Amino acid sequence: MPARTTQNPETARTTGSTAPPGGVALAGGLLAACHPVPAAAVTLFAAALTAAAGHGPAGAAVTVGAVAAGQLSVGWCNDRADLRRDLATGRRDKPLAAGTVSAAAVTWAAGLALLLCVPLSLACGLLAGALHLVGVAAAWAYNLRLKRTAVSWLPYALAFGLLPAFVTLGLPGSPWPPPWLTAAAALLGAGAHFANVLPDIEDDLATGVVGLPHRLGARASAALAGLLVLGSTATLVVGPPGRVTAYGWMLLAGTAAGLVLAARRPAGRLPFLTTMAVAGADVILLIAELRP
């Protein structure tokens, strides 16, 4: 394990990592600290849902903007909340721990993104907006407390499961999404949690984070992540009325094969990357099934 540092986490700058002055450096540091890959993946997922559900350009822009703001706030909150642990484990890949952006800047960015998320969410309708804000609040609760508990999976399942409702309730008539879509999204969220924890599971344990994946261990968590993601894909394939398409069967078979391969390397990023790839393939199926 990398050596511990005794620097103040509020102003920490590791040797040789001082960021050059200027707005470009600040923007680059904030971009790296917002967890850009998962934030972009969730935002693109929401964009695909809005397109498939039939939102017009204005409604789609507000809906996707609300999701993007929420994801940015969650990502920055996560890096700020993890600063002390990242310093303790020498995470030079984390902008805050490496000193490429200040803790104050990330704190302000998280707060501003959260403030922007509120009116954007409510502009989609009171019920739709309230459900989206519940999902964002669940993600913040995960960052600040629940990631260290046996219910660490619940915020992921809740936030992902509510996302389809946020999209469809913003349509005229405020329709609820079909139950199979909500179930598939919740399963995908729970699976993403188990897969996302795997690369950092040893560092987490060393700094007192003991969520459900940590209690189960890397191998069991990788297997559970695979089962949850496979369950999500199966729900998307067989849930809608009508015959299963050839693409649906191919997606189900490909998902199973990819997850079996990923489970053979539970300690790396392969399970998480596989989950992202499966989610992308699922989006294609969703667009075909939900388009009016």
C-alpha cells in the first residue's frame, strides 16, 4: 500500500503535482474530479430515454440538463467526501489528492451543480422533479454515509430505478414507465454498484469503508454484479409485450458471455467496463422498444 501522507486535506498538494494557474487548469481539474465516465454514461442513458419516450427538443434539453447537473454534483461530492481516504492511500489518480484542484473549488462546484439541478428537475413537472431529486439525494447519501453500510447498494438501485419515471412523467399526461423498465434500471444500478467497487475494494477496506461488496468479498461481488446486470438485460429483453427480437436474444447471449469473462478478473476494472458496455447495448434495445 502507498505510504500515508500527513498533509492537510483541505490544501494538500503532493510533491510535483501543483497545478498551473488559470481557468483552463481549474476546468481540467474539475472535469477529472466529477467522475466523467459514469457521469457521461448516465447522462447519455437519460438522453436515449428522452429520445425514445418522445420528448420534444425543449423537454429533452431540460431533462438531460437536470440529469447532467445531478450527476456532476454527485461526482464532485464523491471526490470531496473521499479526500481523506484518497490521501491516506496515495491515490495520485484523484485530482483532489494529487493537488490538481482545490477542495474549496470542488465543494463550490458540487453545491452549484446541486442548486442548478433543483430548478431544472422541477421544470419537468413537480412529481417528475421530486422523484429525480430523491434519486440525487440518495446518491449524496451514498457518498456521505451509506457506502460504509450493508445497504450500500440501495442508493444505486433507487436512483437508477427512478430515472425512467423522471423521463416519462415529464411527458404530456405524466405517464408512468412500464414496470419492466423500472425493474431493469434498478437491477442495472445495483449491478453497477458492485462492479464499480471492485477496483478499489482493498483501499476501501484499509480506510474503513465496509459496504455490502466489501463484506461479501471481491469474487462474490463480481459474481453478484454479473447476475444483476444479466437480470437487467433479461428484463429488458423479455419484459416488453410481443416477440423477442433477434437483437434481444443476441444481446442476452452476449451479455452472459461478457460477464462470465469479466468475473474471471474480479479485482480489476473489467467488470465495471463490461457493465458500461452492456448498458450501451441495452440503450439500443430501449430506443427500439420505447419509440412511439
